[in-house]
Amino acid sequence: MTDLTDAFSGVKPVEERNRLDEASLEAWLKQNVEDYAGPLTINQFKGGQSNPTYQLVTPTKKYVLRKKPGGKLLPSAHAVDREYKVISALYPTGFPVARTYALCTDDSVIGAMFYVMEMVEGRILWDGALPDCSKEERRAIYENQISTLAKLHTTDVEKVGLSDFGKPGNYFARQIDRWSKQYKLSETDNIPKMNRLIEWLPQTIPPGERTSIVHGDFRLDNMVLHASDPRVIAVLDWELSTLGDPLGDFTYFLMNWVMPSDGRAGLGGKDVAALGIPTIEEVVKQYSAETGRATIDQVDWYFAYNAFRLACILQGIAGRVRDGTAASAHATDMIKRIGPLSDAAYMYAERAGLK
């Protein structure tokens, strides 16, 4: 097990600042969760920078509870009700998500909005090189991830009742505006390259947007893999999901092939073909075939956008560290990535024509 897997995976006792009113929660669970039966033990998951996530253990079943953090929050962040809505809509279609049980919008129960879903047991892997897998299994896992993303992007939004889950059209313009504002609200250092990207990105958006459900953070460690089969059995962490251009989602996943390999999902510098992992060209080809595209143009612009967006998200974490509301002890490590991400975003922007 890698240090990262050990640091972020599994559960720990609940931190004092994240304690819940167990009596109040258990009373709510009895009323709202089908077949719930205590007694209840609560653990906290180690991972997750944003919404505190808990494991609820009873003698017969395990559940997951995700809640909004306490304290001062950025506008539109931590929308656990949106997570609940999209997971609940996708579950009946057979898309790999956990079964949801109930959403609580009454802050008086445990101090903030939360929802409860089943706990899907399997493998959560962090290292994109999949060191513990065979060459054949690596390829199968990646191909299944690509197919899973393609399945999400070809889900009929109206048929699953999510036509009001986001605004149609102008996805990139709205995302750039949203993350730029969040960046400025959380700003802790002046980064000239970020200021320039905030100007340049909205003026250069590629044409031809489509609209689908987008996950917003589709990466290896946000998926539960079957314990032995090379397939995704649950996609986790839907906090950033909305309706939008699927290419934002796909190229975010594709960035793993160029991001530095540091024990996380990045594969940059690795000989992926030797590992059995599809090459960037093979990934584009498979995804395009499964979503009915000829190919994908202007990948450098999408990479610039995604690195910029990630830098903004991490700046939001930096702001929460400053304000004392960050949910993870690892948040300060995340902040160190803001500078390198802004450099990467600027480099891809220059490749895409930024002068």
C-alpha cells in the first residue's frame, strides 16, 4: 500500500471539530432510512478536502453520510443536495453509483445539510500507474473508466429528470466566470499568470459545445473498482457535477496523461504503452467512438482550462485554510500545487495561441 493510499483511504475516529450529535442523527436515521437498525458507530473517512464524509456502521449494514462543512462557505460550494439529486437520478439507469437513502435539509439535526447513501465496498486506487495490477488488468481498468465516462455523457438528461440540473449552453463561459470569482474571493497571493488566464480563456472558447451530465472531478480515486474485476462499480464525489460540455469532463480525465507522475493519478513521464495503459491517442479514439465524435480538436485549450480550474479549486481550499474551515489536514499540501498548476495552464494556453 502506498503512503498516499494509506493517508487518504479508509477511516479514522471522528475529529473533534467534525463530531456529530449521534442521538439526533440516529433518531433521524430511524425515521428516514429504510430498514435502518442500530446501534450506530460513526467513523470519518480520511480523504475528501471539501465535504466531511462519515462511515455509519450498524450490525448489518454500512452507510456513507456526506454533509456540508461548518463555518463560512463560498457561494455555490458544497452543494450536497445537488450530489444527492444526480446520484439518485443515475442509480435507476444502472450507471455505477451508490444507492441513496435520504437527504436532510434541516440544519437542526446535525448542524448542516447532509445525505445518506449505501457504502459500496471495493478498491479505491490512487496511483495511476496501477503498480499492483497486471498489464492486462491496467488496460481493462482504463478502458472501463473511459466507457463509464462515455456512458455518463450519453445519458439522456431529460429521461432521467435532470433537465433542470444546470443551465443549457455557454458552459465554459459560465465555468470560467464561476471559478475566476471563486479564485478572487479566496486569493492569498497575486499570481500574474492566473490574472492573464482570467482575461484570455473566456475570449478563446472553442466552438461546438454539446450538453450532457458532467461529473466535474472524474479521476481514479473518485471511483470504487470491483474487488477483483477490472470495472467501476461506483463513481464518487459528485459535488462539482452539473449540465455542461462533456469535453470539459473528458479532457480533465485526459490530463492525467500529461500531469506529473507523483503517486497520484498523473501518468506524465511514464511509458504507458509498456505498462499496458492506453496511450492518449487511444483514449481519445475510444471516447470519441463511444460518444459519436470524429475526433477532438484544440486539446491544448482544454488542458489550459482544466489546469486553471484546478488551480482555482485549490485556491478555494487555501481560502478555507485561511478562514479555518478546510476539512482535511492535507489541505496545506494541496495549496503547494497552485503555482505549478498556474504555470501548466499558462504553458498550454501559450500552445493554444496565448501571446
